[in-house]
Amino acid sequence: METLLSGGYFRRTGEDNVRAQADTGGPATKSAEQGAAAEASESQTERVMMDDVRWQVGETFFLHQQGSSARYTARFIGFIKNRTVLVTMPIVDDKYVLIRDGQMFVVRAFSGKKAYAFSAFVVKSVHSPHPYLHLSYPKELGCATIRHRARITVNVIAAVSLDGQQDSTAAMINDMSLGGASASIKHPFGEVGQRGRIKFKINAVGETVFMDICTILRSIIPVENGGGCKHGYEFVDLSTHDRLVLSAYFHQAEVERN
């Protein structure tokens, strides 16, 4: 092997360098272990294998570069078992991000009601015929179930209407879950149990999406000091598209928060 290397027929790759550091207890191994430990500490997780998950081509993978605040979005292409995971090259401001072989990432992904995380390094950054990345194949993934009622804090402008009435009113969504939202309105609007609609725009995985969701008003709580009223809404009759968009938005917010 050394003869082949010295002759120039082969060269060491980023994977070789990381493995060499792993053999000597270098920083690459320590970084990967710390990343995996951090994922496990966020919530109670179980360990699953990569091929146990029903991945769909085009699913969003979030790449958090270890040692920096850089976070990128990529699309899942596929994997070769025990060899490599293929994802698209991240794009920022309509330009491909320059990613080098050997860079370490914590990768997060979401499928159904499960959140997955694993540490990986870039085996190969490919630029032709289409830019994509070969990531190292994880031995196992951390898997946690996403709570349907878990809420995130947001500030989203919305318009609320009631069934049977033409008038609508402005609202500010303060927090949201996959099953509903809490919104502030200057005055009580509607009666508990009344159906209606809430319309708003959100940015989900780099795209601005207009949402028009059927709701049931579940609560009206006056806010002290003349701050209007908090209205609690349950999302009902969601389409598959709406569920996917809300899940992507919710998951993205969870990733940014963590």
C-alpha cells in the first residue's frame, strides 16, 4: 500500500485522515463522540440502524458543521449500506457552498414523527456532473419521537376568520405546535367551539408558503394591562400538503433552537 501511495497511483482521502486520527485518539474521534453525546442528551433517544428508516428520496437533511455555527440544508439522494450516504450540495444565496473532504457535521433529519441525528464526515465532495456529497455511513442513528403537542415560540402575522362570517381580523401567532396555535387578537373574536380559518405565511426549508388552515377555537383568555386576548386554536382537517409544510417548519425551528 505504501508503495502504491508513493508511486502516485492512489492518494489518501479525508476518510483515511479521519481514521488515522481515530486510531491515535485524535480530535476527529473526540469531536464525533461529543456530537453524538450532545444529541443523546437533548432527549431520551433510542439507537436505530440507517437502513431501518424508511427514507424517501428528496427528504431534507440539516447539516450542522462541528466547531462552527454554520448550518446547511441538503436533500437526501440515497445510501450504499455500510459505505456512504449521498446528499445534494447545500446552496446558500443561490450558490453552492464550498465543502471540503473530511469536514465533520452533525446531521439531523426527520421522517414521520421521528427525529434522527448522527455524526458524519465528508468522504468526497463531488462537483461533476452535478454537485453532491458522499457522507460517511453511520453505524447507528439517535432516534427520538417528536411530541405532537410540543410548542415553539414564533411571531407570525395571521388573518383569522369565522365560518359564516365575511369579516376577518388581524392576529399575531405567538406559539405553534403541529396540532394548533395560540394567537393574540386585540379583542375577543368568536366563541369557544366555533370553527373558522387562520391564514399566514411561513418559511419552510427555504420556501415561503401560504397556509390556509381550518381551525376550532378552543380558548379565549384576556391578557392583563389591556393587551388584548389570547386565542387558542386547534388545527383540523389538515391536508397532506399542510401537514408536510407544518412539519418541515416545526422541525426547522427545533433544529435552529437546538
